[in-house]
Amino acid sequence: MIFDTDVLIWVFRHDRGAEQLVDIETDRGASIVTLMEMLQGAKTRAELMVTRQFFVDLEIRIIPLSETISYTAANLIEGHALTDGLRIEDALIAATARELGETLATANVRHFRTIPNLSVKAFRPRRM
């Protein structure tokens, strides 16, 4: 399963539902875009280190962008940016999951609902 950034942020915030969703998966993945988004949220060097360790501790494999993922994302932008407001980061994350044939777990289903051939698992955080 590929985890969208929002799900991992909820895990980072200790949302029990998000933690359970990640815990039950034995093959955990995230796009390099997700890692970069989370690193971008860090405000100090210590927070950067905590974020990097978070991925190590959860054994989340980071999936790099490939030529195929990049072109798929570009096609998704071309087909969905104007009509659905698809953003670059979501296109890259969706393309990663789609190209690997994996389900994308996300709390932002509306960002991905119009993308063909993408399996999406909806997650609803338990807002604290």
C-alpha cells in the first residue's frame, strides 16, 4: 500500500486510526514526494531528523520518481488539472501508486477520485 502524505501526518500526530491502518500493512510505501512534503513541514534540524527517523521506524519504503511515473503524472495533470484542480504533488503520488499497481491510502479521496485505474482506500481521521 502507498500512503498519501495526509495519512502519515495523522500517524505522526498519533491518530489511532491512522496508526492501525499503517500497522496492518506489511508492505508500506510512500512516494519521495510524500517524504519531501513532510520534510518541508519541519521547522528545525531536529524536526528534520525526527521526520526521517519516522520513515525508518515504520519501515516505509520510499519510492523514487521514475521516467514512467513522471510521464504518467504529466498526463494526469494534462487531463485533470483544469477540470478537477489536480496539483503536481497529488499527480506524482497518484502516478506512483498507479504505476506500481498499489492501493493509495488517503484522507483526501476527492483529490484522486477522477483518476482512472487508481485504487484508493479512504481514511477518516479521528480528529482530536
